[in-house]
Amino acid sequence: MIVIIEGADLVGKSTLAEALRRRYGWPIVKIRWALVGDVHAETRGMATATIKLLLALDPDVIFDRSYFSMWAYSEDPSFMPGLLAEFDHVSAQIDVALIVLTASEKELTRRYNAEPDEYFSLEIILRANARFRTLPKLVPVSLPMLELDTSRLSIGEVVEAVESFIG
């Protein structure tokens, strides 16, 4: 089983990933890359490498973010729909679940004011959060997806919903 947790910064991805790691014993993979050149080419490379690795290994793993995040964080995400559709090569063959976490603007603002993000401004996080809400329209139909609003649920409720979803 591959669990991909996506969402803007401050929505609880890492907290959920850690809870699932404790429950299932699966490793957490955090893919981060420094965009130093052509954003589109680098993201395509990361997407291709991710797809090929998952197909080759078929691991039990939790992704605390994946290349899907570029849909929300890229200044120009127009190149992403095709890359998202390519994930069908994985989800059509391997058990995968996509968990998309979002939160209300008010809650993200509260969390940011309590502990500012070291990488992104509140404006960028709010924009990404809004884009993550549109992600369901872009992912392959072969990829089971669960959307959860973490401003309305406790971490226990989020974990329970995810465990029920992935079986």
C-alpha cells in the first residue's frame, strides 16, 4: 500500500504521516527538491523517477507530500495536469491512496500566527490550500482519494477516517 498525503503547509500532513507510521510500521518518505533551474523539467524528472520507483518496488510506504504538490505551489501549474494523469501507470497496478488535507483560511491563519512556516508566506500557503481543493478534478480515476478538512476534525478523527479509507 502506498499512501500519499498532500496538502498545503500547516494542514497536518506530517502529523498524519507519523500517526500512520506508528499504526502500520511503514516508512515515511519526504521528497523535497530544490528547484534550481527549469521548474517544469525538474518536476517532470521527479515525477518520472517517482513513478518508475513505485512501479519497480511496490512498497508499503507513506509519502509526506509528492510531486503532486507542484500543482498547488508552482507559480505556473499549467504543466501539471499531464504529470498528474501519468500517475495512472501506478494507481492502475498498485494499491495507492491519496489523502488530500485542507483547512479553512481562518484556521491556517491561526496556525501560521502561532508558528510561522519557515519556507512559505501565509499568502502562498493560502493560495496552495485553495489549489489543493481543485486537485480531485485532475488525478486519475484509478487513484482512490479522500479529502479531509483538518480545521473541522481532530487528528484522531483524521487518522480514523484515513484508516477506514485505506482498510
